[in-house]
Amino acid sequence: MDLTAALRAFARTVERGSLTAAARDLSLSQPAVSKHIANLEHRVQARLLERSARSVRPTAEGQALYDASRSALASIDAAVEGLQADSGRIEGTIRVHAPSCIGTNHVHSIVMEFQRLHSSVAVDLVLESRTVDLVFENFDLALVYGRPEAQDVIIRRLGLVRRILVASPAFLAKHGQIDTLDRLSKVPLITTPRSVTAQNRLALLRDGTQTEVDVWSILRTIDGQVIARTLLEGHAAGPVQHLMIADDLASGRLLRILPDYEVRPTEMFLAYPSVKFMRPAVRAFAEFAVERLQKIEGVDAL
């Protein structure tokens, strides 16, 4: 029996709560994962998993083995990659999660730049606007907005993501200039569920003082590309992350309105699971990405 392979199959099954999901993550068949676990149970002379129609959970003995083995498996991975790094090679696969708004415009470019330097590193880049469980979903790193609440992650604070009010020239030509909060309340806006209250009020900051204004929100979405397209086509004005539309501002395709006001900025963090050692490839990418993320226009240093 390959003890390391068996432990790896067992640990991933515990984390995913499913033999099928563990098999998919490990690029194995489900029968192969089941065999690894059966061999491991025979080796330790104990039942390690409780199986039901909907999920798989560790027994008390299984939980003890998982707690003892997960850091050891991470150490093995780190040691192997460490030897490769010592020889000047950075390789392996990294799973990275990021919000689509910054991921499409910036993280994707950072990944490609990193791979031009380290061609043996493969990256699974997942871009979507949701909160992920880094351990359960097997991510090495995640870029997150807002301080993560999970206790099993280590975080690195990157900066504040600014959000400003913008409109296209075509929108302003149709609706007129927006130079007061009263005018802002009378024009159609695109917003996100987080940027306005349930009563459709938008909180704005001016010189550190917060003001709330009633707004006419004709479209709400969390999709960054939809927000940008809506603004550029002049369908609505609205608050948007500066980093998403910096080029459009520079070219004049979008114009800032009410420049004395901003939406409260969001803290941005890089998070990784505390149960995993940072493998050399993960560490190299993290350091590479942090330097570039902090230089993005619209991200203010702390």
C-alpha cells in the first residue's frame, strides 16, 4: 500500500465530504479512492469514515487521523517543491480564487506574467463573485474583499479598493450634468446589492463624513463586466470600483461625477489556508502578485 497516496485520498475525502469530489480533485477514479481508504482502514484496524446517502464524515478515529496527517501531507508537498526551488525550478499547480471584477482586468494578467517567468507552474484561476471555503474547495490562495471571518485562514492586508461615481458622456448629454446629490437621486443608476440599502439609499463619504442619499436604482448586479458595459453604453450612471474603469476614465469614455464624494472603500486581503504550508510555487506567486496588486490604480496603500 502506498501510505502517502492513501492518506492523501482519505484527507481529501474528509475535506470534501464526498468520495466522488475527492476523486475528481485527485484525478483518480472513485473506486481507486475507495480502495485507498479501505487499505488505510485495514492498516490502522479502525473504521475511518461514516458513509450515508448524502455525505461522508470521519469517525472519531478518522478525525484524529485527519488532524494528525493533514499537516504532514502539506509538509511532504512543501519539501518536494522546496528541493525543486533550491535547484532554481518553481513548478506545480496553484488554485487561485478572485472576484471577477479584479480578476478579469488584473489577476489574469498577473498570472500570465508570472507564468512567463515560471513556465512549469499551472494555475487554476477561478473568477466569480462569491465567498469560498479555501480548504473545502482546495484553493491555495484567494483574493477577498472584506476581512475573512473564517478562523482557518491566514490573511495579508493589501489595501483599500476605492469606489467612485461615474457616467458616460452620452448619459450626461441625455440627462444633464450631475453636480448635486439631489440631481444624483433623480437619474437612473446601476448598483450592487452591497452598495445600497434595502431602502435604496446610497451611502457616500465626503471629507470623512458620511451622507446617505435616496437613489433610483434601475439595475442591480454583482457582475463587474455587466456594470462596466452598462456604464459605457450610457444606460445608467453609478458607483464602481476605480480599478475596473481606470482606462475608461483616462480615455474619456467615462467621466467622474460628484468628485468630492466616494463610496466607502473596501479592504482587500490575500488569504490562504492555515492548514497548508505555503509551497514554494504558492509563496512565489503570492509575493509576485502582492507587489503588482498594490500598484493597481484605485487600490490605496494602507
